[in-house]
Amino acid sequence: MATATSKNRMSMSPRLCVGFIAAIVAGSLALDVGAGERARVKNIVLVHGANNDGSAWRGVYDILTRDGFHVSVVQQPLTGLGDDVAATKRVIDEQDGPVILVGHSYGGTIITVAGADPKVRALVYVAALQPDIGESTNKLAASMPGTVPSGDFKPTRDGFIFIDPSKFAADVAADVPPVRAKFMADSQMPIAAAAFDAPVTVAAWHDKPSYGVVATADHALNPELARWMYKRSGAQITEINGSHLVYVSHPAAVANVIERAARSITENATRSR
């Protein structure tokens, strides 16, 4: 009996081994898939610039959400750099994992500071300012001015600035459909002038990868300044033949840069595991 039992055990052992190995492989694959899913960057946070609101991101938003990303749009008040950074951090806090943080124009100054949040994995600058520590929006923009006449910026009695609606399309939205450009001109969010003079106290791009979109027909942000800033930071640069509101006129091209940033961060995170 003892011999028969031993033989039975020996005859069963190959099947047990196969099953055991299969279980290990399946478990490993499950762990790899789980790790890959956890590493995937699916959260995109979009930050608008001066004189606009978050609705201007609609075209980019639609593309990113269609492609499976979770997209949040910040509606910062434009009352001061500190307030605008706080509003951006509030949205970042609500994300359930890694974030790609995107800013347009003055929104680039905001993401430079808010991007220090540990959830943020990469920064995307869309025709945006990318200041270093101690630099302000005004100081940086004045180093290589754009071609928008200073008289087109209208101050309010309480210290805010907006663009003359009759000059809005020519100055920042030359390639945006006229009906939409007029609506955007008439629905501007004026910005506190003090926000432009506030120096940044941290520059997240020193520690995190960044991507820069140069709008080659930009009158508000000198394309040469954009190239200089993005080269200084080591950003991956994409040039698009568009106006300052390039993300409105060319949403697919801008969304492609954002998705490329998300894929790159995901791939790097997966390889490091």
C-alpha cells in the first residue's frame, strides 16, 4: 500500500507542478497589470490664462475625455497669484492619482508654482509663461515683448486689466472662428494687475519634466521668448502655427502634446517598477 501511494503521488506531481506554475504566472501577470494601471497617468488638470475662463479648454477637454483621460478644469479667480495657485491646488487635491498639469499664458506662471505638488508628474506649457524663482509674469514678458500694443490693455478703476474687446481677435485670437472670438472678447475675465507683478517662489520645472507649445503666430507672447524659456527648462518643444489662443484654434494638436506627456510619464513609471 505504501508503494502504491507513493506511485500515485509521483504520478500526480506533474499536474500539480503545471497548476502551481500556472498560478504563479497568472499571479505575476495580475500584479504587472495592476502595477501598470496604478502607474498610468489618467488625470489631466487644465489651467486657463488671463482674460479667459475654463470654458476655452472645451475643445481640448472633449478630445482628452474621448481618449480615456479624466480631465478637470480650474476656474481660478484671477485675483492674485496666491489665490490662483490655491484654486489650482484645490483641484489637484481632488485627483485620485498622478497628474499632468497644463497651463496657458499666465496659467504657466500658476502651474510653475502649483506644480510642486507631489501628485504632479509633468507640466505642459501652452503658449505660456515659464518663470524661474524670483521672476514675475511682467518681468519675464517684458524681457522679449510681444507685438500687442500696450494701449489695447484696458485698466479698470479697481486695479484689473482686460483687452479692448474690439482688438481681442487681432491681438490673441486671429485664427479662432470670428463668432467665437467675439464671444470670448465679450466674456472676458479681467485679471488683477498685481498678479502679473508677483514673483514665483518655486519653479516646479526644475524637478519635473516639462513640455512647451510655441504658437508661432502669437502676438501676445513673443514666440522667441517661448522658445528661450522652454530651452532653458529643457522642455520638449512643439511648434504650432497658431495664435496666442492656439489651444482653441488647434485643440487636437495641443491635446496630442498633453497625451504624449501622459504616455511618457506612464512608460517611465512602468519601467522603473
